[in-house]
Amino acid sequence: MGGVIRNGLRFGLLGPPVLYGADGEVRSVGSGKTRALLVALLLEPGRVVSVDVLKDALWGGAPPASAQASLHNHVTRLRRLLDDPERLRAVPPGYVLRVGEDELDVRVFEHHATAARAAHAERDWGRALGASTAALALWRGAPLSGLPSETGGHAFGQRLEETRLLVLEWRYEAELHLAPTPDRLDRLAPELAALTTWHPLREAFHRLLMLVLHRTGRQAEALAVHRDLRARLVEELGVEPGPAVREAHLEILRDQGAGTAPGTVEDQPPAVPVPPRPAQLPSPPAHFTGRDDTREAVRLTLDPERRTAGGDGAVPGGRPAVASDGMPAVAVISGMAGVGKSALALHVAHGLRERFPDGQLYVNLHGATPGMTPLTPGQALAALLRDVGAEPRHLPEHPDAAAALLRSTLAPTRTLMVLDDAANAAQVRPLLPAGAGCAVIVTSRSPLTALDGAHRFPLAPLSDEDSAALLRAVSGRRDGLSGAHPLVELTGRLPLALRVVAARLAARRALTPDALAGQLTATEGRLHHLEYDDLSVRRSLAVAHDALRASEREADRDAARALCGIGALDLPAYGAPLLARLCGIDERRADAALDRLVDVALLEETAYGRYAPHDLVRDFAREIAGATDRAGAPDAGESCAPGPGPDAVADRALRWYAAVAARSLEAIVEPGLEREDRSRPTGSQPAGHAEDVADTPKFPSSEEAFAWGDLELENVVALVGRHAPTSVYVPLLVRLINPYVQRSGRVVELEVLQRAALGAARRLGDAAAEAYALGDLAGMHFMTGRAGEALALNDRALAIWRRLGVLSWVRRGLNNRGMLLEGLGRHAESSEALLQSLELSRRLGDPYTEAVTYSHLGNLYEHTDPRAAIEHHKRSLAIGDTIQDVILRHSAHCNIGYAHLALGEPAAALPHFEESLRILGGHGDWHGESQTRLGLVRALRGVGDRERAAEECDLLLCRADRRADRYTGGLARHQRGLLLRDIGQAEAAYEQWELALAALAKTDSPVVGQLGELLAGR
């Protein structure tokens, strides 16, 4: 049964979270946040996990302002990794991941464990052995290992670990009852000995070890196990061993009196010559804090008794034997400068010293040590050979011969080797010993992926609480240093930075943590304060950058230039296309440069093709970019800066974004005057934009354009907000990207961008650019229910267009004026403006804008004659069908639906709302979608389908909250309250209406008055 179930596995939590492919191969889940999301969903398989719970899992109770959008992005990335994206669905108030009974290793493990428990109770030893072995074969390590503490699941992991220990007991118990061969008994002893060491108070393992030793003729050792267990139990717990242990003890004593037990081994192999026993490990780090899961995983990888236990290639717990091929275990601990790689390596190494009786070797390879040249493999080999007793005059001169001698010397030994601060795999490879009894810990900023057979343990900064614990331990300060203290955030949770800060606090007792946090916050750069004695975050980071800049490799020099560009721009995230433009190289070279920055831990790949630096690396990158600027315009081979100053770098980035935004406009906006007008140059538009667009590839579809916008909008907002006072590219970029932002419903970002564009246009004296910004800002106000403010802005834009004589935008301004006046109840003025707009549309020969105006006339007539309104909407629909325009067709059906609601015909309205959503599909018009879904809720409620109405209402609210769209959220809560009232839940309805009123209070929506009346009746 185990084999059948394993073939069905899709998800794995028994170890680092993984996905299984169709053929059973293990696939990485990607970034830490994506792993945390997967785990949070798998802890509740098949059940809805709320958005709030998911945010807690990803950000530990302190989500950033962008958490809603970021969570949506992580959900999208996770869907791409799944075998079936439909497994992960949005179901209010969160998400649900569909998981079959045989698709999650935890469920399969628990199934086998239950079977093993039942078989053990029935003393069916064959079945117990099979079920327990099948359960343990699923175990890949500590459950949920490699995840940040905020992800949760600690109790979940503890429960599974306890179950695993019970399954181990049942497996060994079954093996003993099934009369194993003497060879098998010999192999059981070290496995059980290791378990008694790891679990010194677990009597079952001691009892089993006693019986195995006794049945292999090692009575004295068996009695010694009992003696040690009893002493520990009495000393630590004040109790005697239980009856099972006492019974095993009596069995050994009885058989000892009767003579030598069968299975005694009389002929021992000749002793292996004992080599010198070096003990070179530097002192273990004081105040080692956190990293419990990683520490245990490294220990499991390296412990020789665990690795060599069992003849079936497995160690206790079903973990694959690292040394099954007779090679040593190699653990690579990697991460950025100052993250605590050496501290973890030495902490684990000291804990394993007794497991390596032939010695412990230590070499600092100086791969990234400030002021030091990395050791060559030949230098390191010579040092190691001398340390293991080789005569200096007999050391081979050729590195290959020296490496062979080292392997031969260490092969029969149990030696632990620590290779600290490795530069690359080539430096490490000749130093690796041979023989399953040896183990190697390598620390490096690089994960050394070219080092075959190594187990990799990338380190992230500490958690908030572990950071605070380290600060308290090193500084000796106990009060006020919690995980929420500003020093934790300001040090980037980096152990080196934390130790520097703690050392300063320890040295100056009058310096309070709050005062030091104030210094770090107030300074232009934190790195100045993160130096103390020989500890320096800046020097540690500079080693990698200096090596890249001085390298003869093109990719390294490109990487150094890219880091300079990253410091000059200081954006949330980066991709190869942007850095290629900044550095004047092609995307292939930019990709290689980013890979190198990741390899030396100066960047982290947060998602496929997206990169971001740690906060302190950001500070360092800003410093080197500033130093380049102060030194004057650098040579092309030294920096990516195109000129003297960050504004020039920003202009290059803004210029690239404007070119790609122009391509997104082509993909998102239908052909017609809207697209042509936005693409037309204004007075301040910089030269060369048309050539930039021509050199930029088109988007194959609107979906891809929206995906690009989702990826880059945060960067665009940051750049525009920072450089609007100086850059000529801001009005152009904002004008071109506005349709994406508006249709995506990103109202917060929309306002930031349009206000920046308006200020920039006025600074530049560009009237057309000012009119664009005023009109688009009016559109944002309309989307958020502030029709009065929108009208004032639109009229100012309309006045400029009339002065400039641009009829197409005069028509657009009149059309918007009529729409806004209709919403404000000024129907006569609305009709006048819309009829003028219709006349201009016909004069301009633009069927699209003519259809839009028919649509708005229909909305106006809905107040007096809904039947006439429907006829106007049908005219708009006919034009949309003729020119095959999605937005026109979907809007027409939506508006016809509202007209039928005005007539009291919800059954007639319903199919039009459904058709509107079907047509819209994935075209990304959030305003249109939200209005259609509101109408759909009303129609469903009108026909009595309250269950489906509630589902649609919850879906709309969830999507509005994801976009921080308070206006749509307020309208949805109004409808939710009406649904709750219909089913007799009056108090819950009032709560929804209060929330709705709070969201809509500052808008011009007529729903505000309705809410006031509803709440007045409470």
C-alpha cells in the first residue's frame, strides 16, 4: 500500500516543504514567503484559510502596508508551481488548497503510523514492521524545517516528531521479535545507541539497546546502558526505570548466570592505526542564539552514527543515508556577510566532537575576509597534511597528489573537518576527505552549487525574538529589548550587526537602546554605527564587492556595476531587463550579473527573476553609488551610472519604464482615439521616446501586459514619487501606465502617480501633460466615489483642452462631465454635456467614443425612462459587437442589467450581469467588474437566490480589500447587510452597514443616505 500512496504524493511537510512532480521527483517551492504560504494552507488541507491567518504566517503579525497585494502575488506564484492551478482557489474569507487523502505526506505518514500502532498492539510483528518502515520512509527531516518562526506550526512539528519516535520504537520492537540475523543485530546497535544519546530519558530506546547488546553477546555493555539510564533517571527525575526496562535487565542477568549468550563475536578485525588526533576547532561562539531547526538538520547530516546506521541505506526516521556510497557527509552553510555562518558551523562542530574521536580539523580559507587573500587549494592541502601528521619534507608538490594523500590518510578515520569562509567550490573540492566516517562543514557566502553531493543550508537573518535574545545576551541589558524594539529592525536581524550594537551597549552603560536606535535612524547611513573594534558590517560587505570589481571575469565586473546601479536607484526589487538598461548591457549579461550577486550573497532572489538586497546591503549599495557620484563621472567599465548623479540613473530607468509602458498601453487599450491621444507627444516629452518604444518588444497579450504591471508597479511608484521634481519622464510614464493602473483598481497607487505627474507637468510648463494628469486624477476620484471632486478636476482639464484645441480630448472631457453630473443628480446639465460629446464623436468618426456616450446617455435616461435607457445601451452594444470591443460589450450588458433592476425586473437583469462577467473574462477592468458584481448581487437577491448572492458579495469584498478599494468595499458591505437582514440576522446587518458608512462617508454615493436611513431604524 505504501508504494501506491507514495506515487500519489503531491505535497511534503516531513522535512523542508516540497512539491512532488507527476513522476515523484521533488521540486523546490521557491522563495521563503511562497513556502510559508504553502505550509499555512497545508496545515489546513481542504479547508478555507483566512487572509488574516495567511498574513500572520507570512509576516508574523506585522504585515506591511502592501501585504494584501503581496499575498495575492505569492498566491499567483504558488499556483504556477502546482500541477493543477485550480487546486488553489479564492474562497471568502481567504483561500483553500484542495489536497487528496493520499497527496500529503503527513496524512500518509499518519495512516501508516495508525496501522503500525494497531499491529503492535495485536503483536502482529510482520505487519508492524511493514507499516512502521513505510511511515519512516516518508520522513525527510524535521517537519517544516527551513521556515521562519512566524510561519507557525511548532506544535504541529512536535506532534509529528513524537509520533515518529513511537513508530521507531514499534519498528525496532518488531525487528527483535522477528529473529533478525546476527549481522542485522550488529547494525541495530549503533542506531539505537544514537537514539539513546539524542533521547537520554526515553526508556524504550534504552531497553531495546540493552536487548540488542545482550543478544550479540555484549552483556557488560548492556548492563552499562541500564546503569547509565538508571543513574540519569534518579538524578534528573527522581524515579526508577519502568517495568519494561527492569524486565529486560532481569533477562540479561539471568542469561549472564547461564553462560555466554549466543552470537558472541570472538574474532575481531585488526585495529586500524590511529592517526594524530588534532583538536583545532576555535572556541564555540558565546551566546549562540536561535536556528534550532537548521542546527539539528546540520547535525543529522553530519553525525556518522546516524549516517552509517542500517544496512538498507537509511538512518533512524527513514532519512536517506548520506554516506551510503562510502563518501563523507558535506554540509554547506551559506548566506550573506554577517549572517552567522561560522558561528553555526562551530556550534554544531563542538556538539559533534565526541562523534569524531580521530580529531577535528579547522581551516580558514579566507574567501571573503577583509584584508586577506583567499588561500589556494595547495596552501590549504599543505596545512591539512601537516596537521594530520605528514612529514613536511614528504609533502607532494603536485596538488592532485597532495589531495590523494589527504584522502588516503583520513579514509579509515572518523574526522570532522571545518572549512570556514570558502570562496568557491574549486577551492573546497581538493580538500574533501574520503570515507564514510568523516564529515565536512563548509561555510561560504555562495551555496557552492557546483560541489556535488553536498547538503546545503542557506541562512537567513534571525527572527525578531532571536534577534532580541542575542542583543540581551551580548549586551547584558534585560529591560526593553524585545523583538519589537527598533534596534531589531535597524540591524536587519543580522547577527554581526546585532553583535556590534550589543557590544556598544555593553561598553557604554549610559547609552540606552532607545538612544542608539535614534542614532541609527537619524544618520544618513546605518553602516557608520555598525562598526566596533574589529567588527564591521561595511568591511564584510565590501570584500565581495571589491573582489567582483577587481575580477577579470566579465560577469563579475557587470555584477559590481549592477550593485552600483541598485544603490543609485534604491528600488524595492530588480529584474534583468531594468539592470540591462541601467548598465548598458544585454539581458543575458544582466542575468549573469544578478546570478553572481546572488552567489556572493549581495542579493536574494525573492521570486523567479526578481531580486532584492538585504536592508544593510541597500545601505552599502547607496554608499558605493554615492562614492561613485562624488568621484565624478566614472569610466564605462567601472560603474553603471550614466552620468554624475542619481537623477541621471533614475532618468535612464524612467525612460525604460516609459518605453515598456507604451507597449503595455498598446496591449491593454483598444485601438482608437484613447490610445492615439495618450501616445501623442506633449510639449515636455523628451526626444528619443519613439525610438525607445521601437526597440522594446511588444506584449503578446493584454494578460502579459497586466502581469508586467503587477510586477513593476511598486518600482514605478517609488521612482515617480522620488524623482517627479527633477525628471522630464514622469508625466510621460504616468500617462502611459495609467490605463493599467486604473483597470487594475490600484486606487492608492493611482493617486500617488497622478499627483506626482500633475506637479511635474506644472513644473515643466506643459499644459497638455497637466490636462492629462487632471483628467486621470478625476478618473481616480470617480472610482472612489468622490464625484464632486472629480467634476472640478475634469472641468479644469476640459478648459485646458479647449484652449489647446484638441477636440478628441474635449469630447472625452464632455463625456466624463456628463457622466459625473448624472451621478450628482444634475440631469439637465448632464444631458447637455453628453449630447455635445455625442456630436463631437460623430464629427471625429470614432465609433468607440460614440458608443461610450450612448452608454452614459442610457444611464442618464434610466432615472426617467429605463426602457429608453435600454435602447441606448443596445446601440452601444451593437457598436461593440461590430468592432469586437470587449469593454463596450461588457459595459453594455452591465448597464442593461441595471436598467432592468430599475424596472423591478431582477430575473431579466440576471443574465445580462452574467454575460457581462463572461465577456470581461481576464481583461482586467476592475471598475467594470466591481459594478457588474454589485448588480449581480442585487439581481440574485431580487430573485431569492440569497446563498449565491452571499457568495458573490463575499468574493467582491475580498477582491476590493485586496486592492485597498474602500469605496467598492463599502458598497459590497451595504449589500451584505441587506442579505443578512433578509435572513433575520439584524444585528450582523447593522454591523455591516456601520462599516459601509465608515468607508463611504466622504463620498458622493447615494448609498450614504440609504445607510443613514437603515441605521436610523436600529
